[in-house]
Amino acid sequence: MHINAAGLELIKTFEGFSPTPYICPAGIRTIYYGHICRAWESYDGTREQGEAYLRQDLTVAEDAVPRLIKVHLTENQFSALVSFVFNLGSGSLQRSTLRSKLNRREYMSASGEFEKWVYAAGKKLSGLVARRECERKLFLS
């Protein structure tokens, strides 16, 4: 399964596009749509390269979701979880109550877990509050 158009748009909206490196709220050097900068990579600042890195980065999240979630997911549920993992990493989903509830088929209760993941570097960020709400809404739609 792959992220759907709604999930991809959610990620692109919240990550934003930057043709130059910047330090994200978690203190990580980043470029394009949330791509972590690596010393061995070169960047031309184009949307085309940004899209290519995004697709590459998404495969990690797309692989993690079915590895961690053992119950049936709709396209929107899968895509919301891919966005979550893309932003927070698979370890966050792995140790989350969100995962536990989903694997017990407690879908509605699990949807309430998104709102707990709104902190970066110990601070509650309004952008993460908004993103988690959009992920929750996508998950429930």
C-alpha cells in the first residue's frame, strides 16, 4: 500500500517546501519537504529533486506502518499513519498507545491518540497540533 493523494498533500502542506537547508523545530538540518540533510547528498533546490527525495523518504514510513500495525487499514487510515511516521519516526509509532489500540481494533479510541504527539524539543507547537488534527480527521474519514 502507498500513501494516497490526501495523505501526500497533508505532508506537503505541513512540511512546506524549502529549496535551501533550514533547522526544523526539532533542531535537525532539513531541506525540501522535511528531508534530513546528509553530508554526502547534493541539493539543487528544485521542486523536482524535492519531490524525488520526498518519495524516497516516504518509502521508509510506508514500510513501517504495515510492519507495526497488524489490522486492516483503509487508505486514509494508512495515509494518516504514514504522515505520522514521516514526521515522528517509526519508533514513535512502535512505542505508542496509538499502535496498541489499533492492533486491538480500537479504531475510534486510537484516533484520539494523535493529539498526544504535539511536542518538539519539549515544547507544544501549534503546527504539530494542527497537523495531528488533520491526520486524525484523515484517519477517521
